[in-house]
Amino acid sequence: MKINWGTGIVLAFIGFIVFILYFVVRMSTDDRANHDLVTEEYYKKELSYQQELDASKSASEAGAELKVEKTDEGLVIEFPEQFDPKKITGTVSLYRPSNKHLDSNFPISLSKTHLLIPDNRLVDGRWDISINWEYEGKPFLHKQKLVY
């Protein structure tokens, strides 16, 4: 039996459609492909984005830049020395893009100008750090990407 060019084109289309459907079904049923949103309540978080911009701008205007360093003990966050550490409140959020189960939040409670997050809490890889803090009612924000 000979296959003419019209039958060949139809077979090629059917083969292509089967190929695409195979990958769609495979990716939608595979557990390794995570289809979750980046963060919980993503849309609610987007509405507060202007407040984040204002807090970040006020931090740069006030000279309230933070230093985040990796040390042998863990992650050290140094707050500016011109601020009284006992009046600083807020949270440190560690976000792991590859695994939401590793995400964690730490309250800021200082007696000195630095905060240490122990090494046993962090695994190697990329982390997004967001430090929301207040000093005498004025909000500040520091965001940084870090490879630990």
C-alpha cells in the first residue's frame, strides 16, 4: 500500500497532536512539577506592594541599610548602630523558592545591633530574605537574595 502526500500530512498532524498531548498529560500528573503559587495569598500580598516600596525608600533615605552576611555560625544581620537595638521590632522572613516547606519567619528581638540565625536552620541554596522592621513606629524594609 502506497501512502500519498495527503495521507502523510494527516499522519504527521496526528503524530504531532499525540506528541503534545503526551507531554501535557505527563507534566500535569508528575509530582516533580509543582504548580503552586509562589507564595500563599499571592494576590493579597500584591495589593500591599506600595507599602513595601515606601518602607524600602524610607530605609534608604534614613541611612538604615542592613548588612546580611554568611558566617560559620549562621546568617548574621547587622542593624545600623545609630538605632537603639531595644526599640527595633519586626520579622525576618526567609523564603526558599524551590521548597515552600523550608520557609520560615523569625521575630526580631535584639539586645545588640546584630541578629544571628543559626546555621542548622538553613540549607545550602538560594534564599530570598525580607526583613520588615520598625523603629519608633517608622517602617523599614530590606530585601536581598542570598546563596547560602
